[in-house]
Amino acid sequence: MEIERSSGVLLHITSLPGRLGIGTLGAEAEEFASALKKAGFRYWQILPIGPVEGAFGFSPYASTSTFAGNILFISLEKMAGRPWFPEFFDRQKFEEAPMVRFEKVMEHRVGVLKTAAANFFRLATGKETADYERFCSESKAWLDDYALFSAVAGAYGTNNWLKWDARISMREPAAIKEWAEKLETEVRFHRFCQYVFFRQWDSFRRTCASNGVRIIGDIPIYINLESADAWANPGMLHLDRKNGRPVSVAGVPPDYFSETGQRWGNPLYVWEDDKGFLNEDTFKWWRGRISHLSGLFDIIRIDHFRGFAGYWSIPAEEKTAVNGEWIKGPGMEFFHRLKKELGDLPLIAEDLGVITPDVEELRDGLGLPGMKILQFAFDFNNKNYYLPHNITEQNCVLYTGTHDNNTTNGWFYGDEIDDAARRYVLEYIGADGFSDLHWKLIRQAYRTTARLVIVPAQDLLGYGKEFRMNTPGTIDGNWAWKLTAGAITDEIISKLRKMGEMYDRIREDKTVENDG
């Protein structure tokens, strides 16, 4: 897949301005899409859109479902005026703030949606009821399992299905029927929330398309054990068949950054069957995943792409990632079969870190753009392949930084680099002083041959480290940053458009065709 010469922004939906404490798919999303069009941006990259949990710090990368949507995205304002929607929803005000208070927002959102759901099933019109039933039917492959999983998790007070009663934990048919009947109201609530989410998502995507903006979605390669995906599809994971616990888990080996590596703890996929062929359970689930998300996004960024070439397998009982081993991944066979059954694959390969030739061969063999990070370029090595003059492969995506990096100003002015490195950066970009450093690095990115440049919204604003999105290896204080209303000014939009025109990153045919 090749991308036209263009530019875009990285901003999660929850980071949009929102009157009720969080960004949503409502008016703020529509206004942001319009601002992107004015700035000349063709792409809007977001983080994973699945449901989030307080137990995992509300991380979008530790979701309870890879198919379901995050109910925090739902715009309550957009639902107002429906006969079944509670009129009192806006009585609880949220102060304008640069951080999301997830617990408060979640409590408020769930309370309102529960009232709305109860009213919907009493008062909805025939047309709305038919639309709801159609959604449930079309989404049955994942929705039934997700709704029941969420309802049972609520009853037990935990998403860890290994702590549930063994009959429902191991999905005995009689137990599934029994729990579905016992928790009918709760199951219907979760179905209703997904119905509202995806109807708003459809509207959001049409708005983006009308503004010539394509959506880049993001999926982690691995899933959370405490998820509907793992509970409903144990045959695709390396789990002990007696107790359901992982036999081996994901991570990366020791490297320059960590003497003990990283033990992520996600269960690993069973990629091969007993005869050495591609495991059908795993492939079927992945085919469904890519098909579903291709209907939501224009392009999908796959986190930890290298895991398809080879992955680090750690025995589950190990406390660190030291005693793992490399296992060959499904490789080209997997992607060729996906392409045969689904057509062209609009993917971006997250290929950061220590990348071996087999990963490059897989990425290039599939024609996928990889990633480059400008913050990683300045290590006094003029052969560093992130330096602008070394970016010779045009089919790539260049970021000033990602959601896992500090902001550009936080990185440059903070303690991640020293004065010598700062002088090196200034000398490389030909700058006389420190002022407007973020704009100077954005300009460097725009000037490169990389076909797509993505800039985190914080870098457009010149924000410091206190507004970074995530600090890897930590749980508290992440994912909460949000824009305040009016932060991205007409002056910033005008500057971006002028830069885009100067460096040939703007095209005149701005309408994106979209049948969704």
C-alpha cells in the first residue's frame, strides 16, 4: 500500500474538547475534522477505540474487546431530543480542564446511558427498534459474546473470567443460556451502548470523508486476557486447557533500554495447528478483526508488527522477559490469505525498535509503509536512519513523536537529552536559537521525502512534558490529556496550510469516497 504525499494529526477521540469532561464523537469531532481540512491535513490518526477499564488505567491498548466501541466516545448531546433520552443528562457540569477525570466521566456516562437504555426499550419508535435489531443481527458474530461477557463481569465485579464460576468461565452451553436469561437487562444495556456508539461512529466517519479526511485506526497485535475476545476464543491462544491460564505470554527480550526486557503478559496466539498449518481458529478470528476494523477506518496501524515475523515467547511463570525465546510468526502466508479473502490490506506496520531482516522482508514484501520517529534521529550518528537526509524510502510514515513519546518540546527542553544533544539538534536543523523549536522540527518533517507526516496535536501547540499522552511502563496519569476549546487557533491552521502548500503535501481533490 502506498500513501500520497500528505500530512496528518495524531489525536485520540477522548482528547477532543468536550463539555462533559471528555472528547466525544459529537460536535467537537465534527469541528476538528473541519479544522483539519482548513489546515490541509488528509489524515487523522487515533488510538484503539475499544472499551477501557480503570483496572488498566483506562489504557486503549488494554481493552475488553477488539470489536466493541468505547462508550466514553458517545456524545450525549447528540442523543438529546430523542423521546427516550433523559432530559437531565446535562445537569452535572464538568469544568473545562486539560485532563480527563476518567472515573467521574465513566460514572456519569454509565448512569445516563442506563436510563436511556431503559427508556429506549419502552419508548423507541418502530423505525428505531428495527434499526437496533438490524445492528444486533449484523454484529452478532462478536456482539453476543461481548454483551454477555460485560454483563457477567459486572455481576462478578471483575473482567478476569478465570475468577468466575467454572461453568460460565469455561463457556458451558447451559451456563451461557442460564446467565443470558438471568442478566437479560444488563446484556441488553451493553448491546444498546454498542448500537449508539456505532451509529455515531458512522456519522463521524461520513463527516471526516466530507472534509477529505481519512481515519487511521490503531490496533495492538495482542489482546488482553481479561477480555471478551480471550473468553470467547480460547482455542486461538496458548492457554492451559484445564484452568484457562496462559502457558506463555508476550513481551520483548532484554536490550539497550532494559536489562530484563519487557514482560507484557498478554496471551500468545496459537499460529500453527498440529500439522504445522495455519491454525484455523486464529486465522478466522483475525480475518473477522481486520474485516470489522476495515469498515471503521481507512487505514489500520498494527502495533508490534514484528510479531508476525517472529515473537518473543516468555513462560508464564517467569517474572521478567529474560528467559524467553524467539518463535517464528505466521509471516507472509497469513497476510496472503487475508488478502485473498478480504482484498487489499490498508495497513501501516509499526516497525520501531530492533528490527531484523525478516521483519523488513515481510513489511517490504507486503508493500506496507513503516514508521520513522524524528525524536529518535539525533544520536550524533549521521547514518541514523531516522535523520531526514537518510529517509530514502518514501513509502513510510514520519512522526515527530508518537503517543508513547514525550512531546517534542518536553523531549527537547527536558532531561531526556543533554545540552550537547540540544546543540546538535540546532546545528542539524540550522537554527540559531531555541524559540519555536517545535515548529522547526515539524518543518523538517514536512521537507522530507516521507509520503506521510503525522504530528501529535500537542506538538502543534508547543506543549511541554506535562501534556504527553503516555509514559510506557507506568499506569497512573496516562491517556488523560485533552484539548481545551479554541486551543488550535486560526493562526496555527493558517501556518500548517502554508507549510503544506510549500512542501507539496496538499492536494485539491479533498473529498474522500466512503460508502460507510
